[in-house]
Amino acid sequence: MGCYAMTPADYTKFGGFFDKVIRDYHGDETGAKKHVTDWNTTADADYDVKKLGQDELSMRVRVGRNLVGFNLPGKMDKAERVAFEQRMLPAFDQLIEKYGGKVHSLTPDFGDNG
């Protein structure tokens, strides 16, 4: 079973609940553990998957966080989901330019841009 925030404000409104669930999941009774994200990579990093023996690579972008101005996925209606995906297309275009690939929308009837 999972729990999801539907709007960004839910993290504040239900913060006590989410905090306990997250600490339990990560085995952190005191709340002392801190996650550190490090997106820095070395200049010589090689992301060529063909060198790993893979011919094709598929990546799924999970919408688990949110952009300002949009509800979280559980509360989005179709129109908001399409607007959200369209907002993301320029970022995906940059990834495609650098790494190749295609965008396949999971939103029904998204149109030619997805």
C-alpha cells in the first residue's frame, strides 16, 4: 500500500504523517538521516550503453515530483496532464539531442507533440 500527496500543499498539511511513513520506510527512527543528491559527474564519464553490450535503451520518466503551477499526478485531469507534458517537451528535446530517442506520451490522444 502506498500514500500519495495530491497537491504540493499536502506535504505541509499532512507532514506529520508523511514524515513518519518516510522515516519508517528508510529505517530512520530519529529523523537524523539526510539524503544528499549529487548530480556532478566527472568530465570523462562515458554513458555509451553500447559499450556495455546493450543495443537499445529504454527510459521511463516517472512523474513523482511536481512543477510549480501543476497538481501532483494523482489530482491531474487530462487537460492538466497534457499541459504538463507539453511543458516538459523542451527538456526532453535537449535529452533527445544529446542522447537520441523518442518521447511516447502515456496520455491518451496527446497529439502530434507527444
